[in-house]
Amino acid sequence: MVPVRETTPATPPAIEETEIPTILPENIGFGEFLFQRIAQANPKLKTIFEIPGDFNLNLLEHAFTPSVTSKGIKLINTCNELNGAYAADAYSKAIDGLSVFISTYGVGELSAINGIANAFTEYGAVLHIVGTTSTRQKEEAKSKIVNIHHLVPNRDAFTPPDHAVYEKMVDGVSCIRESLDRDISSNIAKVDKVLRTIIQERRPGYLFIPCDVPDMITSSSILHKKPFSPLSQYQGTAHAKSVLNEVTDTILSLLYKSKDPSLFADCLVNRFGAQKELNKLVEMLPESVKLFSSNYGRNIDETKSNYVGVYSGAGSSDFKVKDLFENSDFLLLLGFYDTEMNNGGCTCDFSKAANTIIVHPDYIRINSAIHHNKQFNGEKLFSMQEFLQNLVEKLDVSKIAAVRQTTYQYIPQDTYVASKADNSYCPQAMINAFFTKHLQPNDFFIVDTMSFSFGVTDIKFPQNLHLLSGWGYGSIGYAVPATFGAIMAINDLGSNRRIILVQGDGGAQMTAQEFSSFIRYHHILHNLPKVFLLNNDGYTIERKLLGPTRPYNDINGLWKWSKLLSVFGGVEGKTHEAYKIHNVQEFEEQLGTGKLGDSSRLQFYEVIAGKFDVPTRVDRMMTSK
């Protein structure tokens, strides 16, 4: 098949008219319509994160209309906009769908933009709604100088300020942006376009809404006559099916010819909602197909006999894992996230394989041929789910090589060795061994960017564990508000899966105020996290890179972390339980059994770690350099 990128004329799937919801009057405010549309775009969504400001208050009021509250949708404040963006990113990943964050003009949206950049890098489907100046104020600014609060003035004192100055800043960190105006029909089309693009791209998008638009009146009929559809205009068309079948058949024909095939799964599979399809494929494959995961993905059942280990170039589990992967004659990489922190510092090598297939949401690469799934207009022929479903349906396992080339599996070794230092702190090697032993199936495991994160490769994961991090973007402090966002999603789903956060002290000082949200919303959260705050008195991974004793790697190490939740209004024994663990003996006494306490209360463990102690993998990396 010749690689093509084309826009094929297509007719969207027909949508049947549905019953008129009795709760909706004939005419509603545009703000109410927007919240209804969001609910259609993600029926699982029950939480919208926001920070109020005078330019978005009118919109927020519409969240309290009976038609919106009847869907269980609630507004949840975060402590600041950066944390709100982080929380929304994690919510989207935990709930596997659209999330929403609402901020105000200028001061709010700019505080959030770092978190939105994280969501863009890490594929988070976040709708960022920004309340802006009114349509009248925007029109007035065309001919009159009026310097409004939250709006930076023009650097030319004789020129009106640019009311769109902030909108122009987001193009590089979003997949789409639209600004609403007084044209209601146009606004509806813009809303649908933004929602559909965010869902298809799994990246953040923006709606800039003038503060007078939410109160404009619109007909509610479109909500039932044309309910929202996330499908692209191509999905289900004859052309899309033809391309999908041709690509699938080509991949399978190469697999059937292989004598030593390998399958590698990465995070873009689950970030694009195709984890169930991946699981089904893995279950079907014979033991002769070697299985590998990535640092980011860890989304293949590691208890399977043909699971080999984590492949990440020079950062792989060990040399044997690297060698077995790179010397396969057939490589199928599903959802490959090609970024420095996931590819061993750009050391992945696929050159030895006779056939290498990379399946990305936007394209499928079969050796040198690139088949563009994403068309020129930005819409896709088929989803990752559809591709994997088709692969599973067409797969004939009897045609796959039956001879198993290796039985090797990487088994993380317990590298902890007792020493005198155990009286002063808890070594990271011991902490790694603890998680290998005590993580449970279905855990939701959140790890911030920190020294500990480099050792996660050496932790054996149980079945169905979900790993969440922000390592690709690497903004420290992400994980505290991300845990709050994930908690809201997991509770909205009614799930009882354990949520475990591992957070460094340096990163936590960036976003620590979000711990107060666990206290504030304790009454609606039946499932709260287990928090491991590793206190190593500063930026330990930076100390390994340069300046181990320089003051720039120091922080205020005197924070009383185990008292923090009480400072935020928590009541120990009711909202939380907090412990400070100074050394190995105390760690064993408190956590040796692996029991992490009641999920109805936040369990907080401040663990004193070594100022210069890092996972053994970091030392190996430094030595190799």
C-alpha cells in the first residue's frame, strides 16, 4: 500500500433523534447547553475542576441548573490553577475520557498553562475553558484604549490592548482553540469541534468564552436532535475499512513469516482508550511471542510466562532484555511514545529486525512505509481501539511460529544490603523491594518526577496495575494534584482500587497546598490514597548530576510533613492518619506487613530517605556515562 494522506469525502454516521428530556425547557442559557454537551461527550464525567474569577462566574452559575446537577456533575475547586490543570490531566487518564478545567482571564489561564503543557506532552484529554472579557469590551477595544484588570496593556501607550493576547500563547500546547462570540449557531459548532478534537487527539484544547456569552439564550432541541458524537467523519466509511484491513493484513502476513517475534506495548495504547483490546490480544498470543513493555506503559501482564521485561534502549531492565528485543526478527510496537525519558535517552534500536511495525494513533509505520491514519483535516480514519479489534479478529494464532526462542524473564533483584546508614534513613533499594513485594493487582500507582522514579523499572508490577506519571514533561510537583484528580475520577467511577502516591519532598513543596483538598472534600470521597512522601532534604537527582553540596540543590528541609494535614484542617483518625518513619527499623515496624491502612482515611507516610541515596539504576546510568 502506498502511504497516503488524503481527505476523503464522507458522510458522518446518521444520528437518530432522541426523546426530548423533560427536565430541559425549550430555551436554555448557553452555559447550560455547554455543560450538557460536556456530559454527552463524556457520560462518566462527574467532576469539573475550576477556580472562580469575575470573568467566568456567569458560566459557573449554569452548573447549578437542575438539568446539570441531575447528571451528578459537580464543581470542585483546586487551590490554584496550575494544580487544577494537573488534576484535570490525571482525571482524564483515570476515567479514560474528557476532563474539564475552568479558569479566568489572564491571571488564571496563565497560571494553568504549565499544567496544560504537561497534558499536551503526556496526552491528557483536557478541555480548558477560559472566561474572558465580554463581547462588548472586545468590540470597544478596536477603537478605544481601556486597560481592564487581568489584561496586560499594549506596549505602545497609544494603542488599545489586545484582548486576544493570551489566546495566542496556547497554540503550541493545545490541539485546538476556539473563541466564542455572539453567534450562537457558530458557537455550538465550535464547541462540538473542540470536544471532538480533544477526544480524538487525547490532548488539551481551549474554549475562550466571553463573560456575557453563558447567559445568551439558545434552543435546547439540538441536544436531543443532534447529540454529540466523538466519531470522525471517516470512521466506518468504506475507505477507512479498506485502509484498516489492508494495513492489518500486511502486519499479520509479516508476523506469520517471523521465527522470533516480539510485541512491545506503550502508554499511548491506554491513553487512547485501547487497554482492553490490548489485553485481549496479549491473551491470544502464544508463548513464542515475546512480550515487552516500556518505562511509561507497563501495561502488559507481567505475570505471563512470555513477558520478558522493560525495553528502553540503554535504560532497559537489563542487557539481556535489550538484546532479546533488538535481535527479534519481527517487532510490533503498539502505542510507542518516543520521548527521551521513555526511549533510554534516544538509544532504542530497531535496525536489526527484518520487519518493524510502529502503531501510533496518527500513523502506522511498516518498515519504511508510513500509512497516515490522521488526514489533512486532522480527523482519523480509525481509532487505536478499532485497529486492535481488527487485529484480534483477523489473527490466526496457528500461523504464528510455535517454537519458543527463549524462556528468559527479567526478575528484579533485591539489591538492598543492610548497613549502619539504616539507623539514619530508609535506602531507596529497600523501598523499591517493598513495592515489588506489596503492590497489588488493580492498584493505581502515581509517581512524581524524582530520584525514586528512575528505579520504577526495577519494580515488578502485578496484573492490571495502572502507572501514572508526568516523566515526559518532567514538571516536579505534578503528582500531588494529579493524585487528587485521579482520586476524584476513581471515586466518580465508584471504584475501590487502591491509589498509591510516591512523592519527593522537593516536588511536593511546589504543590503541597493541594493536600488540603483531600481534607476539604473528605466527605464525598470514600476511597482515599496512600501517600509516601520521601523526604531526602532537597533535589537528590540533581545532586547526582551536578553540585551535590551546592545550595541550589537545597530546600527548606524543616517542614513537618506529618503535621501538614492537621494544619490544613484535618482531624487525625478521622480524615487521615500520618506517620513519620525515620529509619529501616521503623519502616519494618509500620509497613513490614504491606498493610497500608483504611482507604476511608488518607494514609500519609513521611519516609526519611538519604540525602545522596538514589536507586541503584541511577548509579549504573552515571557509571555508563
